[in-house]
Amino acid sequence: MSKHADPYCLRSQLSWRLLSLQAALLVALVAVVVGALCASGFVLAERDEDRVIDVVQRALARDAQGDLILRPTPELKQLREETPDLWFLVRDRQGHSLSDGPVPAEFAAIGGALDQIGQARLGWQLFEDDPRKPPARLKRIDTEPGNVQVITATQGRLTSTKALLTTSLALLGIALPGLLLMGTATFIATPMILKRAFKELDMTADEARRIDIHQRGARLSVDRIPVEVVPLVAAVNDALARLDQGYARHKRFVADAAHELRTPIAILSTRLESLPSGPDKTRLIEDAARLATLAEQLLDIQRLDRCGHPFAPVDLVSVAQGVAADLAPLAIAAGYELALDAPATPIEALGDAAALERALTNLVQNAIQHGPRRGTIGIRVSKPATIEVTDEGAGIPADQREQIFEPFYRLTPLDRGAGLGLNMVREIVLLHGGHVSVLDTASGASCFRITLPPIRQS
């Protein structure tokens, strides 16, 4: 089974990827430059000014009399072979000295004048001295025979590895500040750019959130959004168009089916009336009445949806009185008493009188069909705009009170009915801007409550 990837932050992804790309480009540029320099036989640092001092440090020793001497190390031999102009001067704090090669007179005469100096570069003055004079390097180091001062103007040949490393570090020293600057700019600019680019996408997302099943024909705007996102928005609009077409076909089918059912249901009801009295006849008449109500409710939903809710003030007391009068014979025949509790003054709400009457009829028929065939079914109208239908049955479990309004859901699988009645009651109430719920009565029975928006008094 495939797993969905966790959502990620596009801002962070872009920032890090841009920074990685910049770093990779800088490293590639350094590599190309170093490679070109090496291929041309030129490196930025081709001489190692400390190599002579390092070789002397490892070769220095003392003889039996305490004088400074040089051991014939392989490094010293190689240095002399590859550096014809090699010279250096070594001096310790006791006044012993050692020299190799032609030491310039100006450096040989320094003596102990710089004994307190750890390291220095000694050179010539521009425009006043001979530029052919090599600058000297002075450094005090610890060696096997003790701490000594070394002066040399010779730079040893830099090894290829060290030359490559030195040149790369020099170039990176130039590139890294640029990388830090670009990285800072990337992390500051990327969120600002994305926020600005996604501003219109946020508006498009708000448009999508406002689309519901009753808002057909709605499409997402493709104005002022990034061109890269236009295909996605266009695909969503195409999907909405297909859903609208399918919804329209579904609605036409339901309306046609409801129209076609009205005639056979009326014929069935007429023929049932001619049957001999008895429990079976009562049950069949109840079922036929429910079928007729369902068909009319289907037509109500189609009519209200298509006409854009042509609502007018409706007196809920009058609606309840009409339903009670129509269903009283059916309830009495099934073994119930039908009680109406309504004030003498009207209670009005905006709506469609016929649709609300059939929704209330459905609830009463539901109580008749699923009740214990005894007791009282009550209809109560109260302010601000509420209608309740109660019975004396066993009630509905709390965990199923939302599910019973779903299409084709039945509390008892083998029970009669297709499970559409309560769903259509909810749809009609929702079209009126209200809601329907199930409550408990004091005796533990069920109470279906329809709450509608009342007419506000000016």
C-alpha cells in the first residue's frame, strides 16, 4: 500500500535548493579556475616561503662542542638540488650561528638586533632600493638544538598537492563571502517573492472553499495567478464542469423518476382503499402514503433547487394543523393518538409551504411506521420557528442520530423502507437555511426537531 508523502514547505525547499545551487556553482567555478591554472602551468602560489625554514628545522643539530650543524637529510639535499640560489642564516641566543649559501651582507650584519622578534618580513623600499633585492623572511622556531632564529630569502618549491590546496583556499576565501551574501539574500528574498506570488493563489483557494453543492456553475478565476499554476486551476475548473453536468443529469433523472412514480402510486392508493379492512390494509396504506410523500419531496427538492429558493412567509402553525388533519385518520388506524400543541397566534418563517408540509408529513409518517403501534404522536410548534415531532417509541441510540439522515441508512437492516425519507427531510430543511436534529424526551423516546430561521421583525 502506498503512503502519502507529508506536506512540505515550498518556501524552505526553494530557499535551500537555491542556496545549494549557488554553492555548487561557486565550487564548480573554483574548480574550473584552479584546473585552468594548473593546466596552464601557473598557480596563484607557486613558492612556499616556509619550506626552507621547515627543512632547516628538521636538519639542525649540535656537534660535540655545542656549535650548530646541519645533518645531511634527504630533504636538505633535495632542497639544494632544486634551489640553486639557496641561502639561510641560523643563529641561537648564545651567539652561535650557521649559514648556508651566499648570505647578503645586509642580512648577515643583523646579528642579535632582532633577537626579541618572533617573525618578520624584511624587504626593500619601492623606488629607492634595488628591486632585485629579494625580501627576507625572519622566524624564530623551536628545534632539537633549541630555540633559534632563521633568516632566508629563498622560497622552496611548492608541492602540487599543497599548491592546489593553497590556490583553492585562496579562491574560496573570495567566493565564500559571496556565497554568504547570496545565501542571506536568498533566505530573505525567497519568502517575500513566494508570499507575493501565492497571494493570488490564496484568493483562489478562498474561492474554492466557498463552492458548495448548491452553487453550480462556479469556477475558479485564472486571472493574476502564476502561469505555472494555470493548468492546475484549469483542470479543477474542468472537473467542476464535469461535476455540474453529472449533477444536472442526476437531478433530471430524479425529477423524471418522481413524476413517473406519482401516477402508479395514486393508482395503488386507490386500489388499496377497496381492500377489506384489516392490519395488512393499514400497513399497505401507510406504505403507499410514504411513497407518495417521498415522490413529492423529490419534486420539492428539484423545484426549490432549480428556482433559487422562491421563499415567502409561511405560518408554521397552519402547516402543522394541515399535517395533523391529513394524517390523523392514518395515525388512528395504526393505533396512535395524534396531538397538536401550537399557539393561537402565527409563527412565521421564510420558506416554501408545500415543501415544509411534506417534510413534517414525512416525520409523522416515520413515527407511525416505526413506533410501537400505541401511544401518542405529538406535533409541537414553538417560537422562534421550531417544529417538533415526538413519539413513545424506544428512541434512537445517540451514536446513530447523525447517520439516520444519510441516504439508505436504516436502524434495522430488515426494516421496511429504503432509508431516503429522513435524508430528504434534511435536504429540504437545509434548503430553507435550517437544520433538523434528534433529541431525547423525558420518557426516553425520540423527538425530531426542525429549526428554521425566523422572520426578523423590523
